[in-house]
Amino acid sequence: DDCKEYISYIKGILDEIKKDKNIDFKIYEFMSGEELVYNLDRGIDYDLLILDMQLGGIDGDETAEKFRRKFPYAVLVFCSGVCKPTIKSFKATPFRYLLKNQSRRELIETIIEIFDEVERKSNEPTITAHYRWTMLRIKINNILYVENYKRGGRIVVCPNCNEAKYEEKLLINEKPEQLLEKYGKYGFVLAQSTYLVNMNHIEILHVDDLVFDTGEVMKISRKYQKNFRETFSKCFTNKYS
């Protein structure tokens, strides 16, 4: 927001709710769209953006578009004194639209709803990866598999998800075998020692290979075939029972 008074007002409400809900967070302030955009690649992982629609220079719509490209799963909230949402505004998928003239009680109620949405999204399992100097949280539902890559791993994602634009060069520091213990409960299993597969994207399972819903075929090494079939069967029995 380009109004220091309104930033201070919102911060006061956020701090009040913070104490009531016993949660912790850090607030970053930006006085223009340019300032926010400049900081998008500074290693800060944003969960929530409250954005004024009327800004000098880069306006709210353009700022939201640039923010959404970097943080597709963050909660976005627009606020304004007079400006109404446009078709372009909704392309950035805002969660709520705050009016600066609404009462303090109404604002507190809305921000509590916003916090609940941030909490819901933060509980969705993700893997943090990096692409060059950009850090990204990837929803595990968008992952096809993780493969060995140099000293860590490389994540291959669904072709129609937001992360696909990074040309499948999403790298992590862990090897597939290291991720199994943490993500096995979400439907991941080793097809080979160098490949951790998301079973939710398997279309066809044969004895020694599998077919993803993208059409890609992957071999299952003999060492892992029995465990793979048993885990696959158990996963989908639990899912649909």
C-alpha cells in the first residue's frame, strides 16, 4: 500500500489477531508495486499478500500478476477505497476483497477468514525446490516423480501445472531414497533406487513397468517390483474404501 496510515492500521489488526490465535508470522511492508516486485527474488517465501489496487507506477493488477507467477499458491487479498475488481483482477485469483471504509469489526472477521485460508494452504504437503536463484514450493499432487540428479534430486511435474514453465529443472538437495520416509504416506514409492514415483499419477501398472497419466513409461527394477505392487494396491484400497 502507498498509505503508511493504512499499513499501520492493518498491522495493528494483524498483531491483535496474532495474539488471539497464538500464531507467529513476519510482516513485510512495501510502499509501491515496484518495491514488492523487486523483492520477489530476495528469498522471501510469502504466504499472504494484501495488495492495494490503486498504486502509482505499477498498478495492483500488474503487481498481482507478477506476484502470482512467482507464488501461485499464496493467498492474495485485494484492498481498495474506491476501485472495483476487474476481469483482469480475478485472473490473479484473489481470495478476498477488502474495502478500506469497512468497519473494524468487519475487517477483523474477514482477516480471520483469510488467516484460516493461509493455514489451510500451509498444511497442504509441498516440497521446496529451487530453479536457478528462485525458490518454489511445489504441491506434491503436481509431482510425477523425483529422480537422482547430481548431488540431490530433480522434480518432474505434470505438464499442465504452474511449475511446468520451469522446464523441469526443479532441483532439491535430497535424493529420492531420502524423501521416501517423509512422503511415502502421500503415495510416493520407489520404482528404482534413483526414482521416487507419485502413484496418484499412474494410469497403468504392469509387472516391470508403469504408465503415467501423461503417457510416459517408466521401468520398475526387479528389486522394487513386489513392494511397488503391494504399496500401490494398499494405497488405492485405502483411497477408495
